[in-house]
Amino acid sequence: MPRTAPTFGIACILSAVVFGDVHLLAVQTESAPELMRSTVQAIAGRAEALYSARISFSITSNIYEKTPKSLTLTVTGAEWALRYNHSNNIIMNREDALLRYLETSSEKGHRWYSLHLTAPQSQTNMLGSNYAFAASRLGTFWYHSQLEYIQKTKAEWLPAKQIHGHRTIALRWPVSAQEIGKAFVVVPGSIPKNFKGYLQVYAVPELGHALVRIDYVDQRGQLLRRYDSRDFEEIGADLFFPWVSRVTTFEGSQFQSFEFHIEDVELANQQIPASDFDVQVPPETRIRDSRPGFANAAFRLSDQASLKEIDRLLHDTDSSESLWSRRRTIFLALNGIFALYLSAIWMHRRWARHS
């Protein structure tokens, strides 16, 4: 006997109750494709929801950083600064340059100061050298290419799971060997050329579609990498952030993990004070400028006049003139004076030789 529309709807509701999965109700109806699209859009939207914040945290690793390292990451748009809390060391990205300021000392107490300028870098690009830059992207996708991938690739539902006390909705996207760089980004070394696998996520609508888990698996279901986040707290309107997050990469029987413990999140999606991007450059700092498009330069701040000017340039964020073009002008002027000095010595020696 064919079902009428009402009886079909009742059957759907009963099946949802029996299986404990409200999502199953939508999958059995014609609204499933629209629900899939809205879910993917919500997940992608959460990945872009936190655009400025100051995050204090510690990070440990079962291989590299077994002793917790305390840091603060400040982010505002494309500009960011990573400070090491128990030193003056900082890595900072501004509009025109990436700055690395480092203080080192010897056993005898000698101290060295260096400031290195290179081409600007995005947060994502820095993840290859230091996972600490992921602190503002915990509980969601770390990489922008993944957001593009999930919105262009057809997804499918997975059975829902209860994870860290949260009821999740689960999706997965197929991943081939040709697409693995976009979908996984970080690729385990043992991946074969004919690889087939899945990018799987577990989202919590009650947490603004934050991701409590992201899994990279092969077609046999073997886990290659897992991002796990828990202890979420609301830091803004419908914006939830995890206080503990762990990423684990599996290679056969071996694994490598990094764990974040958040201490504080301030100024979420608010204006960041300019002082968060200050760099205190002491006298005798060695400065090296190796940005593309500029003559490779290296010099030492050895006099108070140049020190004062460099300090002003590093902290003057309101000037309409380019920060680094003015620094370049000062550098060229100093080099010009030095060149004139060398020329005068050469001419004096030549005159003395012929007199």
C-alpha cells in the first residue's frame, strides 16, 4: 500500500527518534541538498569568523616541545605578532615586511640583538615552520585551501557521533592523490601515488558550527591525521573557541602530536592596541634586510640618532608615508655618508703618495 504524504512524514519522524539523529530526518526528504549546502557554508563561515584577537597559550609536543612553551599570538586581519612570553623575542608581520627580532646570550653573559626583515607572510604560510601560528584557528580548518575545497567538492553525510560531550553532525569529502595538497595540505610521507581517502569533519551547530574533530583517513578508514578540540567557551556572539586542542599525525605505529592549552582570549573581533605590534630595538642591534626587490643590506644600530629614528619608525603607525621606505631612506643616507668618508680617505692617501 503506498504511503500518503502525512504517513511518510510520520515515518521519517519515527526513524529520527529511533536512531537518535535529527539529521536523518532531513536526509530522507527533498531538503537534504539544501541542508548540506547550508551546513558547509556554516562550517566555512566559522573558519572566517575570528578575524582579530589576542590569544595567550602554551604548546607542547611529544617530540619537539616536551616542556610547555608560553606564547601570545595577536592577530588583526593580515597583520599578526607572535611573542615569546618569557623573552623579548618576536615574529611580526606588517604590511611591508616580516620582522624577526631575536635576543641571544652566551654562558659568559654576552648578549646579541638581531632584527631580520623579509617578505611579508600570511599566518597560513608560517604554519609549515611553527604550529604556534595556528592558535587563532583552533576549532576550525587551519588552511584556506581547505575552505575552497569543501565548497567546490560534493560532500556526503556520515553517522553522527557524540564527541567530548557534544552531539555532532558529520560530513566527509572524497580526496584523490591529485587533490590531496588542497584537502589535506600537510601530507604524510607514506601516501601512495594512487591514494584515495576522505576529509572528515564533526561539527557542533550549538557551538556555531565549530569543528570538534577533523580527520584525514584513507579509503580503508585508516587514520592519518586528527585535529581534536574540546572545552569550548563563547568569546563573542555565537563564536565559540576551544581551550584545549590537539593535532596528531600517524605514520604506521608512530605518531607525532602537538597540544595547545589556551590561557586567555582577549579582544575577540575588537580593535587591537598599536602597542601589541611594538618592537623595542636596543643599541648595537644587528639589522639585516633581505626583502625581495631591495638591495640586501646589513648594518648595526651603533649611535643614538639612528637608534631613535629606527625606534620611531617601528612604532609610528599613523604616518601616511611608508614605514619601510622611510627606513630605507635613512639607511641609504647613512651609507652615503660612509661612502663619502671612504672616498675622502682614498683621496687623502692618493694625494700623500704623490706629494
